[in-house]
Amino acid sequence: MIKVEGVTKKYPARLAVDHISFEVARGEIVGFLGPNGAGKTTTMRMLTGYLPMNSGKIEVAGYDVATQAQEVRRRVGYLPESCPLYPEMRVDEYLRFRAELKGVKSSVRKAKINEVKEQCGLTDVGRRIIGQLSKGYRQRVGLADSLVHDPDLLILDEPTVGLDPYQIRQVRELIKQLSEKHTILLCTHILPEVEAICERILIINEGKIVAADTEANLHKRLHASSVIEMEVKADKVAAITAIGGMEGVDLRSNNILADGWIWLELEADTPDMREELFNLAVTKGWALRELTEQEYSLEDTFVHITRNREGV
Amino acid sequence: MSMFLSLFKKELATCFLSPIAFVVLFFFWVLTGLNFWWLLVQLADGESLTIATQQIFGGLICFSLLVVVPLITMRLFSEERKLGTLESLLTTPLTAAELVLAKFFGSLVFFLVLWFPVVAYAMIQKSLSPVELHQFPDFGAMRAGVFGVMLVGGFYISIGLFMSTLTSNQIVAAISSFAILCILFFSGLFMAYLAPNPTLRVFGQYVSSYTHLLDYSRGIVDGRSVVIYISYTLWFLFASMKVIESKRT
């Protein structure tokens, strides 16, 4: 659906996007992450044909963005970051106007507008003036607008900014539903959102794609070792020597808890050592009440990848 | 074409939704009302009829265009840029030409609405006049006057529209178009009437909007001035398109 090859974008003072390449297949739902100023919005604007690139090639739905921009725009639904709308128009007017601009045929226009209004929960506010709507509703109007011409590809730049937690959940559900019919590129700062929705993740930093994989693979690649916490009832010195003496285990910290149990945190080279630790406790005759492998959040991975890059 | 139409309708609707438009309408209509009243006073004093239509479209009223047009056009692209809606417009299949033309014609129609009461006054005057004043207004001169106002207005609007593509600040757009219009208008006016050199004075008569509007409202439509206005207007619209296009692929 999207094919980006060696695309570079220079602004007068700096290099915004530096020779990036990536692909998104039809039907995928991909999270596009990066710190502020990494080149996310620039990349999205180039994908929609709003910004020209300095070099490279972008294909969307099989059309070249540079030479067949009209065709590309017909097939892309784009929700810009600030969700720009005309404050003086009514919701219905705005959606009709946008549908006309996007060439939705007049025979299906009304039905299509009603459909997206229902999808985005706008049925009751059709007559309201956009300028008087809350941020959450405005965001939904923007989303409805990006959907109204039934695009193959949806590019959403921070679609849940400014929504309350309940609305965020609704929008997430909606995006999930939409992913059945559309390819989606979701750009956001909110990492749990990506974890909850996206199948694959692209991370961009300082104009370069630094990671493109599924979330699980990213974790695996980054965290070959695992961190395990355990609580045992044993003699402290014996426990420390026994566990510290295991092969490939690095005991990071220990503590005697108020109730006399010993808390240990250790890092292991192998992905999961819990079975060995359990067996050790059994042979030594320790009581064991906690044995947890620390889960890495996407946040850890994200920070790890983007910070590493800065260090280079 | 259908995209052009829906954008044109939207532009025109936005004109009438903006408070600035109503302020402009109100003051312009007050001004034209006073202008007409003054004309009637002059006619009642036995002033000759030849000045009548001239004073409706030309004369003092054309100074107000220097302010009115920038107030109409400052919004056009500056507001879209400020709101960020230019981005959402330019990511639809719309072409830059359709966008610029829709905004131009939207403003031009609004501009012509400003002149509507002027025409209405003249009609009322005609139906109520005593016999000796019956040849006023002369409808040929009226038509030429409206045509002239449309030409000059279109040219001024295209300048204002061009200036608004360059900035996201409406005030900057308004002031810079006002400045450009003033330079054009007054340099033409001074050249036509005050230049010491007679050749320069003739040249001034060719380029001054003031003299053109006086001519049109006397019923004289000079083909040369028509060509000047249309080609300048097209040039500014073309430049605006290029500015918009330069912001996208």
C-alpha cells in the first residue's frame, strides 16, 4: 500500500528526513513512532503529497505521489495533527463540503455521510456549529472527514489528542474496526495506544527509520536478557551465594523484607530462567512466594532505541 | 468543476458568515447612501445630469475601494493557513487553479453585492423622478459603470488574494494589499492630474483607475483599459496559483 524508497526532505536549516525507506502492506495497521521533531509529520505530509520531497520515491496504492498526486489523494484519508476545521460551519455542512471536494458521488453522498457520522458518534451533533463543539467532538469530526471518501489508506496524526479516557477508548475501538477495511498508518506519542492497536511498529528518529518490526520482535531483539524478581524464605547468605553462583546470572540487588523474606532482583542472559530458579528453590528447600519476569513496555523499548541512536 | 462549485459556494457562504463582511457591508452601504443623497441635493440645485452616473460609480466612492477590498480579501488564504485548513484542502484532489478561482469568484460576487443598493437607488430614483429628470439614470451608462466597477474590483481583489497567499497573518495581508492599492491608485491619480510633463499626464490617464471609473460611468468603455485590467487580474491569479503550488508537490 505504501512504498517509500530512499526519501529525503531538507528544510532550509536542517535535514528533516534522511534517506528513509519502508513499506506498509495492504490491510496492515502500523504504528509510526518517534520523538518530537523526528520527522513524523514531515513524512506523513510527503505521503499525502502535501510536501514535495527532495529525492527518493513514494508510491501509495500503486500511484507515484510526485507524478500522480490526484490519484493518490483520492485514495488517502488524512487527519492532520491539529485537526483543522472551519469553526463557523455546521458539522453536516462541513462533512458535505469535504465529501464534495473529495469527489464522493452525489448519489451516495448522503448515505456515506450518515455512515461516517454514525461510526464516529456524531449523529446527534449534525446541526451544531463546529466552533462550539468540545475538542473531543472536533477530533471526531476530523476523523469522519478522513473517512468520508472511503479511502484505501488512512493516515492519522495523533487522533486521540485532547480526548478524555472514555473517548480515547472509543476512538481506539473505532480504529480497530476500521482496520478491517482500511490500511492504517497511526502516528502517535501515546505508546499504550500503539501497543493496543498496531500490528507493526515503525520508529523514526532524527530523520532515520531506526526500527521496523512487530512489537514482540522489537522486545526480543532489544532484550535478549531478562530481569527476574523473586522472594524466598531462606538464609540470606546461602541464597545469595546459590543464586549468584548460577551460570549466566547476575544478581543486581537484594533486600530483607520486614517479614523476614528475602527479595532478590537478578538479570539472566537467557530469555526465561524461572524454571531453573524454581528447581533451585525446591532442591534447597526454600519457600517461594514470588517469581516474576519483568515485562518490558513499549515505552522502555522506545526510549532504548531512540536514546541509543542519540548516543551514536 | 463540481469541486469548484462546492468550494465557490462555501467561500461565498463564509463571506456572509464573517462579522467583518457585515461591518464592511454596513459602512459601504452608509457611504453609498450618503453619496446618493448628496447627488440628489446637487441635482435639486440644478447641477447638470452628466455628472450623475459618474458620481454613482466614480468620484469619491472609489477611494473607499482601497479599504473595502483588502478587508474582503485578507481572510482568503491567510485564514486557511492559520487554521491549518490549507493542508486539508491541499490533500484533497482539488487543484490549485480551482482553489484560487473559487476564492476569487466568491469574493468578486460578494464585492458586487456591495454595489447592489447603488443600482437599487438609481431604479427608485428613476421611478420617482419628475419628467425633466427622467433620462437619469441612463441605463447604458449604468451598465458600463457596473462593468467598470467589476473590472477594477476584480483587479484589486486579485492583488489582495495574492497578498493573502503570502502570509498567515490577516492584518499583514490587509495592510500590504492596502499599501499596494494606494500606490497604484494615487500614482495613477497624481500622474493623470498633477504631473508637470504632459506626456506623463497622458500616461497617467491610461493607467489611473480613477479616470477609468469616471470614463466607464459616463458610458465610455475603452477596450485598452479592459485589456489592462483583465490581464493584470489573470497575472495575479496565476501568481497566487504558483505560490499555492509551491507549497505542495
